[in-house]
Amino acid sequence: MSAHDLAVASAAALVLAGAAGTALARSATRLVLSLGAFLLGVALCFLALGSPLLAAAQVFVYIGGVLVLVLFALMVVGRGDGESPRVESRHDPGAALVALGLFVVLAIVTPKRPSGIAPPEMVSPLAVADVLLGSGIVAFELAGVLLLAALLAVLVIVKSGGER
Amino acid sequence: MSAECRTVVNVGPSHPSTHGVCRVLVELDGEIVRRAEPIIGYLHRGIEKMAENRSYLQVVPLTDRLDYVGSMYANWAYCRAVERLAGIRVPERAEYIRVIVCELQRIASHMMSIGSTGADTGAFTAFMYAFNQREQVVDLFEALSGSRLTYNYVRPGGVGADLPEGWVERCREFVAQHPAAMMEIDDLLFGNVICRARTKGIGVLTPHDAIGWGASGPVARGSGVDWDLRRDDPYSVYPRLDFTVPLGERGDCYDRGRVRLWECVESCRIVTQALDQLEPGPVQAEGLPRLLAPRPGDAYDHIESARGSLGVYLVSDGSVRPYRMHVRSPAFANLALLPMLAEGHTLSDLVVVLGSLDPVFGEVDR
Amino acid sequence: MILTVACAGAFALGVYAVLVRREIIGILAGAELMLGAAAVQLLVAGSGEFAAGASSFGLILLVVAAAEAVVGLALIVTAYRRAKRSRIEEFGEVSG
Amino acid sequence: MSFVWGLLYGTGAVILIAGGAVVGVWWERKVSARIQLRLGPQQLGPAGSLQMLADVPKLLFKEDVVPASADRLLFRYAPLAVFAPIAMSLAVIPFWAGWAPLDSAAGVLFFLAVPSISVLGILFSAWGSHNTLATLGGVRAAAQMVSYEVPRALAVLSVVVLGGSLQPSELMDAWRWWWIPVTLLGFGVYFIASIAEMNRGPFDLPEAESELVAGYFADYSGIRWAVFMMAEYGAMIASALFGAALFFGGFMWLPGVAGLAVHIGIAALIITAVMWVKWTFPRLRQDQLMTFCWTVLTPLALVQLVLAVVVALWL
């Protein structure tokens, strides 16, 4: 088992453990910690798959941004009694069955890469830029429009909430 | 909105910006103060009651502990009440010395207030500059009375001791450099764009409210209420001295701070004139008995302290101890404005508003 | 191989969280799980000659997911400020 | 092998930050004293330079108090979560021609991304303290640090546009002296936004001592408090070194060790300026802070970016 395999395995373990914690945790604290572990695991996966750009972006946007906002929202929503807010679940065998089935199907049908091959080539940010500004220009622009729409949506939501 | 999410925060009793031991119970909606209620009494020592068990002279050190940032004022207000009660005439030199020390005290007290405006907004350097000036005044007082905070200097019938040798020159030196230092602090603090943004339009007190709530001193004058006991109910030798009463326009924290600043400059003018007019002579009324026992009756007298109209009411039953003493504390009346002024501002502004009211809790709680 | 299985697991757990969570933040976290797992799987599938394309599309996925999360959080906080509740079934009663 | 190298690097970074914090605290005390008509420490060693030798053991031996109602897990490890990302961010700073400890293809992005994890640590400590003032400080920190990342990233991006690479070593190879006037505005934005990112005055609202006592670390004492302080000085050192390299060329002026000395010298000047600002300006209010970020700093950063793009295209 090479160092690369070890890195991939630990990233996968982090992803799985984080996901399990996020889905099952009872206290908001543990939920956020697990979500953080999951997001960090995803970033490590990106790194192991040869895309440091995507890994850094993942850390920047998710851990530094989205996760902070989740914590922020929890602090706003959960304060008052001061306790770490509970995040209740209504566990349901049907839902568990659906999820399990989905897992089996996904694990079978999704394309895999044979393990044990050499670490992939690093994808340089320049190559990504070529794709984004070349054949992917439409998607790139659409993403920009989407971000703008999201920004406006948030402003509208917050403003309409403030007036009442 | 019925279901606002409010957070209750205790600012104090032990908190860096309460300027003593006060607790402000604050209800916050996010950062916005919805209600701020000062809870006082943490420094209550029963000074008014203690005064009933001491001779008239022994009460003077108690009055030191009222406004511990400006002990001279409480000394003087109390002594004036005693003198009125017992019909004592104070020698002229003593009156001049009283005016000089009290104007110096105004500078010292305002330096504390202006410095803490800096500290409250996070500009600790302005605090240091202000305290540099305050220390020089305190040094002068130390040479005069032997102590740096509670002077016990103004006594019924005069002052505790004559000016020591060389004191007048030191005092002149101080008042000569002080206005320039004030300009520097003004530039450093109120000239700063962030400080202006933090104090302008914050905690606006209308002249109507200022009068209605019994505000006095720089707090009232910051709102443009032209009221100064030194001019409007002249006492001591103030009628012989030329000075102006600085006024604010908008009644916000900025104006209150600026009024204090200009009062310091005016105080320098007063001290210079008083030093010029100072004649040799006795500093204690002659023939005063060790134990004063005024005829039964009551007396009230007030002076303009650094915080406003400071009054002392005394009742005598003919014995050697006051039957009753009551202090009309300007800081107490000014502090009552806090809930009104802070509401709707942020938590950071609450601290600035509290600082601009310049409460001293020794005097508020008594 | 390992990554694919882990991603499938994370995705399924995300679906489960969305189905059973009652707190909106929990549901949002579940959606994040699905998106993250999908992004990793995208990179796994697109290795080799498509690597740059996969990375680019992963970046766009990241942007979309972040926008989704931010709008969701804004909704949560606003709804909470308005109604002081954050559990999903309580929103049936809110009007306007 | 890379594992050993990583361990070595990590130890080096911690030692560098700890040493830098010790020197930095002494220097800050001297600088602030000069600004405030004081003398500062002067008893221990020449000009009080050994004062920190007395202060460090004091911090180490202080009782490590954990409030009874605190979330122990979060409270205990939050300082590390604040410190570790900042130590990691030192890895991509180019100290030498063609060399940075971790010369990643996305190194510049790494430097912007990794320290933002420390916001999480701040939020954890605020939440874990179970203290209203700390929570307020944490909320302020979150809003502030997420916002100021935007102009900071944009400012750095203008240098990246000129250099055409996200890799620190390549970027420094491409560096030319005339970038300084072109990116001067960007440096201003970077400087201000970095001060906000490291929570120092006039942007120290999360720990504003006049209203929040000490904000998110109000309940900390001893070594855990010291870790927070080290994180603050670490952030200052990292930002200054990175800014000195990107905006002022760092080691490019002289070859070899002399170049490194120039790099550190420029960084020291930047750190001194940060202290100067802190001890001169009052603190902003939360709404003013956000308004300043979005209506002044971000547009300025965008102007700088456009300028850099125009220059890069014109070349």
C-alpha cells in the first residue's frame, strides 16, 4: 500500500465518518463538527485526485464560508436557552431502506477507477482556466448569473424579513 | 414583531467600561439595544448616614469619597453648606485657592472622562495622553494636600493649608501648556474620522429632555442648555473672573466630549486670572471652634462640579453633629438618562453613551 | 474504488438525513453531503484525459452548492426571526 | 519521506510563530509605549527585551480554567483550531527564489483559504464558552472574517493576474519591480483586510474589550489564552511575509541570504505599521465595519483588479 493509497483511504474514511456524524448526530455541535470533517475529507479527496485548486477552493468556500454561516445560523437560532441546540431526527425504517438501496445501487453502477494505480497527474489551474473559459464558458457564465441571483435572493429574503 | 429574539447581557458590575461598579442590564436584539437599565447600589456605603455620627469637620473626608474623581467639589459643596449653616465668613485668599483647585480639579476630572471616551471607542492612546495631563494636576494636588485622590483640602472656614512654596509657579507652568495639549488631544481623538463616526449622532439628548430629566453640567450644556452655576448663581469669587460657558448644538456624545474639552481650556483661563488676583492673607477663618455646633436650622448650597450641579443639604439640631445630610448628585441625575439615550443604538454605542454621561459611582451610590 | 464506495455511502447518508431530519439545518447539511459526494465522484469518474474538465465542472458544482447553502441559511435565519421556529413541520402554520 | 518533512516543517512553523510572537509582543509593547508617551518594558535585559522570558512562564503556569457550563470538547481544542490553520498558511510563503516550503500549484489560493478555517475555531471557542459576550464576539468574528476575505482575495488576485500563476515560486519568478506602483492600491486593500482578518484594532470588534470584555476568549486563561495570542501574532507574521513577497518582491531585491533578510525586513515594517494603526485608531462599530468592507474596500479591490488586468493585457 503506497502513501498515496493511504492518503486516499484516510480521506475516504474521513468522508464516511463525517457523513455519518452529519446524518445521525443529535446535538448541533456534533453536527457541525461532523460536517466540517466531511468537508475537509472532500477537500482531501480532491487533493488525492490531483486537483489542488479544487481542494483549496473547497476549503475557502465551504469550511471558511458555508460552515461558518451554518454555525452562525445555529448560534442565532439556538441562543436564548444557551444550550447547544438539539437537532432532532425522526428515524424511520422506510427512509433507512431507501438510503440503503440507494447506496447499493450507487456503489454498483457508478464508474470506478481501479485502485492501486499511480497517483494521478496534477491538474494545473491553467488547464482548468482553459476549460472554463473555453468550452465551458456557458456553464461558467451561468454559474456567475446564478451567484448573482443567489445574492439578490438573499438580500430580498433578509430585507422582507426585517420589515415585519 | 411579537417574537423578537432578545439576548439579555449583564454589562457589569465588573466590566471594563462601566467606569466603576455599575451593572447595566441590557436587552439586545442582535447588536441593537432594546432596553438598558442601570442597576446601581454596588458602591453604596451610606455616606449620608455616616455623616450623622461625625462632627462637622470629620465629615469632610467622607465627602472625598463621594466623587473620587473630583474630591475637591464635594469638599467645597459641603463646606459651603456648613458655612451657610454656621454663618462663617471665608477669607478672600481661601476663596481664590478654592477656585483654583476646583478649576484644576475640573481639568483632572474631564481628562478622565475624555480619556475614557478614547478607551471606550478603543483608542487607548488618547487615554494615555489625557492621563498625562491628569497626572500633572494630581501632582499639584499632592504637593498641596499630601494625597493624590482624596484630598480633604477644602475645610469649613477655608482650606487645609496655604499653598506651598513654588506651587504657584508650577501651577502657572501647567496652565500655560495645557491648552496646547488639549488641542493635541482634540486632534487625536475628536479629529479622527472613526471617532467622529462613533460619537456623532449617538445618544442625542434634546434640550427639552435635558431640562426635564434634571441633567446638568456638560451633559446639559452639550445639548445647548445654557446653564452654569458659576455664572447663573454666582458664588465665591467667580463674578470677578472672566470666562465663557461652552455649549454644544446637537446633544450627542461628540458634543458632550467637545464641551468638556473646551471647559478645560476655559478652566485654564480662570486659574490664570485667579493666580493673578491672589493676594497674601489668611486661608482659614479666625476664631472657629474645634467643634462646630450651628444653631438649629437647615442650609442648602450648590456648586458647579465637573459633572453638574452638586448640592449639599444639611440639617442641624444644634448639636456638634449634622442631624441630616443629603447630597444632590449630578451624576445620579445624568445616569438616569442612559436608558433613553442608549435605546436603539448598538451595544458598542451603549458603552460610548455611558462614558459620555461620565458617571462616578461613588457619587451615584453614595 | 474506496472513494466510490465512500461517496456512495455519504450520498446515501445525505438522502437519509434529508428524509428524517426535522431541523431545517439538518436537512441543509444532508443536501451538502449529497453535493459533496457527487463532486468527489465527478472527479473520480473524470480522471485521466478529462481531468481538467472534471475539475472545472467540480468548481461550478462548488459554486452552485454554495449558493444553495447560503440561500437556505438566509431562509432559516429570516424564518426564525419572523416566527421563532426552525422545525420543518411548524411552517405549515405560518402564513405570509 | 514527505511525512517526515511535514513533521519537520510543522515543528519549524510552530517554533517560528512562537519566537515571532515573543519578539512581536516585546516590539508591540515598545512601539505602543513610544506612541503613548511611555517607555514600555525596560527592567529585564537591554530595553526590556527579556521581559517575555518572565511572561511566558507566567502564562504556562497559570491555572487552566474551564468554566463549569462550557462545552469541554469545544472549549479545550478551539484554540488549536484557531492556531493550526495559521501555522499551515506559512507553508506557501516563498522565502527563496524558486522555493516555498509547500510549492503547490494552487499555493496562493491555499494561503487565502486555509487561515479562514480559524474562523471556525473562533466560533467554536465562542460557542463552547457558553457565555453571552463570547457568543456575541463569535458572531461578530464570523461576519467580519467572512466578509473581509473577499477584498483580500481580490487584492491578491491582482498580483496573480500580473504573474499569471497561482504557484508561489512561479509568481515570484515573474515578479518585476514595476509591479509595486501598479499594485499599490491592492496592497492598501490587502493591508486593511488583513488587519480585519487577524482581528486587530481598529477591527478588533470580536474581542472589543470596552464592550465584550475580551469577546470569544473572555473565559480563557493560561496556555490556551497564550495560544490565541500566538495565533494573532502568527496571522500578523504570515500576512506580513506574504504581503512583503507578493506586493514588494520580498527576497527578489538581493540574492541569497541577503534577500531573505530584505524580505523579513519589509515584513517587519508591515508589522510595525499594523501596530501603529492599532494604537492610533479607535475601533469601528459593527455596521460601520461591514459598510466599509462592502462599499469601500471591495470596490477598491475591484478597481485594482481591473487595473491589473489592463496592464497584463497591454504587456
